[in-house]
Amino acid sequence: MPSWDEYIDNLIAQSIDKNGYSHIHKGCILGIDGGKQWTTGNHANALNLSEDEATNIAKCFKENAFPEFIESGVVVEGCKYIFIKEEEKTVCAIKRGTGKLTLHSSKTAVVIAYTYIPENGTYILGIPNRAVHNISKHLESVNM
């Protein structure tokens, strides 16, 4: 059986554009019930959330309520990202000079991707969003 860390590789691979540029640089998957991380910090591109960060994210997605993200931002790896939008179980948040987060839930998990964006750089929302959505849809297809 493949390890959950292989999903990080798959997530990144799905974000590679026609020029070979990866739009996702880190990722993780956590359980929607309590926020236990399914992927490990051993992967070179793991997004390492604290227990409190993972618990808070899972709680918001489990309750399908995002006022805390709107009021306080989304905190990942000690960094606060400004909430941009939530649409159909997808949350986007950004921090200028740092990057962008895309989060999407399945029945049992939250898939999170981080995209590094240089200070004066631009980004394309669609590519990371689609990759995260694809992983979530796969998990739902196997009843997860």
C-alpha cells in the first residue's frame, strides 16, 4: 500500500504546467476529525503544521464554517495567511512575499497545498486549486 507521503508527490506533479514549472511547493493531508496528519514531516516537501494549526483547520472544515479564517486568517507553519475566499469546500489564503494556500476537503480529510510566490511575483489560482481538488475527489472516490 502506498504511503500517504506519496500523495504529496502526486499533488506537486499535478501542478506542473506546460513549461515544467510546479505551482505547488509543499503539501499535506490531515484528517477532518481532529486534524491528525496523514502525511509525515519526513517528506522533503511536507507542509508541517503544529497540532493546534491542524486541529483548527480540521474543525473549520468539519463544521463547514470559516468565520475564524475570515477574522484571524489561516495559520500554517506559524505563518498567518489572509483569507481570500471559500467556495465549494475550497479555501484560498495568501501572504504577500510568502505564498498562497489552497485547502480542500473530502469526506474524511483536508488536502492542503502551499505555493511560494516571490515578493513581486504573480500566481495562477487555478492550477494549485485544480490539483488539490483532484486529490480530494480521488479520496472521495474511495469513500474517504
